[in-house]
Amino acid sequence: MNNTNNTNNTNNTKTKNKDVVFLPAETEVCATCSYWDGERKVDEDLKLVIINADQQGTCLVKDQSKLALFPKHLEYNCLWEDLHTTNEENHSCCSNKKSDK
């Protein structure tokens, strides 16, 4: 009976744990796109996007459900945009203002 309890506990733990993927932010998949609305964690310092391997979200451009790991090159007219382009320092129009004296 003790063995059965241990087996059940192990199985419960396995179903709760999901495969976690660490992606460089420049990888052109849905999870790293600013137009993808899905669950993800972004490490700004390391420029990593952390997701569950089977994570789904919505492409805000196409209004379609997409897997986080869906590659840009397989989507016709994909408007993939780096998550970091929304930062003011990355916009060419804003970075030129720093040089004004």
C-alpha cells in the first residue's frame, strides 16, 4: 500500500511539471513576438523569453491561436516584431534625440 501512495505522488508531480523552454529574444517564433498574447516570462537582462513548450496564445495581428514555438517563416505575411522594439531606447526616432544639444 505504501508503494501505491508513492507512485501516485510521483505521477501527480509529473503532470504538474511542464517542459520549460528558454528562448533568446531574437528567435523569430510567436513567443518572442510583441504581437503574441500568451503566457511568458521575459528576462530583460539576459534577453530571454521563458515559456512552457506547449504554450498557446493569440496572434493579435491574425486574431488566431498560435503555439508559442510556431516559427515566423511558416506564416504568410507574418509581422513578427521583437519584444524589445517597444522600448524607447530602441526606436531610431527616439535615440537620435539623445544627441541633441
